[in-house]
Amino acid sequence: MNLRASFGFGLALLLGVAPGAAVAEEENPFAEYRAMFGDDNPAELVEMQGEELWNTPGGPKQVTLAGCDFGLGAGVIAGAYAQLPRYFADTGKVMDLETRLLHCMETLQGMDVSALRKKPYSDQGQPQTELESLSAYIAAQSRGMPVAVPQTHPLERQAFADGAKFFNLRAGPHDFSCATCHSQNGKRIRLQALPQLNTVEGARTSFGTWPAYRIAQGAVRTIEWRMADCARQQRLPGLVHGSKVAIDLITYLGVQANGAEMTAPGLKR
Ligand code: HEC
């Protein structure tokens, strides 16, 4: 049997555009949850944990992260997340919030972040990692502001171009790319609508909502987690946290979303 054809068939089943794509409210667990919780987002609790961490001296040097520059000056977090990833002259790299946080924990607080780097996300039912709570808190300081991921430095433009390339690169045992699942309008997998992330409109609906509280996991998840989990859905061996590929993809999504309102932390099924 033609392998490619059988994969193609499987993919068509998996990605079938539902003819009447609207899902009845009562079948949608997300809608039920929304009805129960109203406008409350459990992410607020995680934001508060992040705020406490932000204000607490830590690491061997017993200092806070107030000296950390997220691109707008040391300790300035208002609006900083909306402008990340960006180029940092002190490291010579394009960094996102999570890599910048790890960098500051290491250089300012003197922390050994190797364990956090290896395992940046909390297990289900376990306390959120420092990276997750701080991400929720710092992202919330950009709420209501427009996404403005810079494309000034050549490496920022390179990150966007490489992100676009990777988004369309077919790889892995199923020969999927990000675009396989995210480049058509109205696609869904079971109940989940798949945003068309290679368009401005699609990226704008998604980018500003991360980090987000994942109801299914009872935890706040960061945009790096989203990239890693989709790499898993793409059947890739794994996406290293803070890797150039991860940051390039985030830059690709962010730049397309420029101008959209930051609403993070969001709420996801
Ligand atoms: C096999 C299909 C598949 C592939 C390939 C895939 N994704 Fe996804 N993606 C999904 C599904 C399904 C969801 C919704 C997940 C959920 O709600 O649990 C999703 C959600 C997302 C979201 C969040 C949308 C929102 O809710 O804001 C982003 C961003 C994203 N994917 C990016 C990517 C990127 C980047 C890649 C390539 C590395 C990729 N995806 C590859 C299936 C896929």
C-alpha cells in the first residue's frame, strides 16, 4: 500500500473540516466551564504567586529580579512582554521572556537554573514552576497593550524569517509541518478550532492570549510550552526550551500579531 497515500488519508480524517463546524454548546466542555466560572480565570492565582516571587529576594545572592532588563530598562515590566522576543545586546541574542528570565536568575541571583532549564513546566497536579508563575505575572503587566514584537535588529528579522521557514518545514514520521495543521481556515481536531497561524488574523487571535490557563491540565502554560506541545503533535522528537527554533517560531507568530491586544494570561480548554 502506498504509505504516503495512507498517511494522507489518515490526515484527511484527522483534519477533516467539519461540514457544520459549529459545535453544540452542550458538547463543549470549555463553554460549560466558562458558564461555571464566569469571567474568573484561575490564572490570577498564578499571577499572584509570580508577583510574590518577583518581589522576593532569591538565589545565593539573595536579590530580587528587579535588576532584570526585559528590553525596556532594568526592572521595567509594564509593557515588556508585548515587545518580546527581542534582541539583547548583552547576550547578542534574540530572547523571549522565558530565556530572559532564566538568564537573569542565573546572572543576577546566581541561581543554578540547569534543572529548571531541563524541566521548565510543572507536572500535572504539581505546583507551577517559578518560570510559569513569573511568566504569568510579567505577561499580565502588558494586558491591554498592543503586541509590538520588534523587527529592528538584523537578528530579529532573521528570527522571523527562520520562524516562517520552520513553520512550513515538513518533518517527522508523518511529514507534518506546523502549516499542515495551522494554515487553513475552519479546520478543527475534534472540538478544537485550529487557528490559521500563518495569517495576520489567525496569529492575532492567538499570540496575545499566552501564557494561558489550561483547564484540561489545571495549570498555566507558557508559549514555549505551546510550541513544545505542538512539536509533539507534529511527532517531532522534542523541542528544547529556549532553543533558537522555539524563539524563532514565537517571533514569527508575534510579529504577525503586532497590533493585537495583549489579553494574557488567557483561558484555554
Ligand atoms: C497535528 C496537528 C498540529 C501540528 C502539526 C501543530 N499543531 Fe499547533 N495546535 C494543534 C492543536 C490540536 C491545537 C489546539 C490544542 C488544544 O487546544 O489543546 C494547537 C494549538 C496551537 C497554538 C495555540 C492556539 C491558541 O489557542 O492560541 C499555537 C500557537 C500552535 N498550535 C502553534 C503551532 C506551531 C508553531 C506548530 C509547529 C511547531 C504547530 N502548532 C504544529 C495541532 C497541531
